[in-house]
Amino acid sequence: MTPDDLRATYKAVFGQEDGQALLNDIERRFGLWRTSYVPDSNETAFREGQRDVVLFIHSMLKDQPTQEE
């Protein structure tokens, strides 16, 4: 699977109504819209790892800018 194929698959899955409901749940569950900082640095790192997965999904759903030659 090429990177473009993978991006298209993410868009197909999360672009549907059920996929959007899942993405909303993932955003809420893994703290996309809240701070990940807590006094325990290990817990902060863990929370940032969860949040990073959600950010990755969002990056796959965005259109890639075209490169001008």
C-alpha cells in the first residue's frame, strides 16, 4: 500500500458518519482538546503518546499540499 493509498483509506473510514463518530470518541477519550501535563512525567508522556495518535489521524485526513516544481 502506498502512502497515498493509506491516506485514502483513512479518509474513506473516517469520512463516513460512523467513522466521524469514532473519531469524536477517540478525540474525547485520548485528550486531544485538553492538556496532557500532570506532575508525574511518566503519565504526561503516556498521555502525549495517546494524543499524538489522534493528531496523526487528523494529519492523514488533511489534504496534502501539492508541490510546485
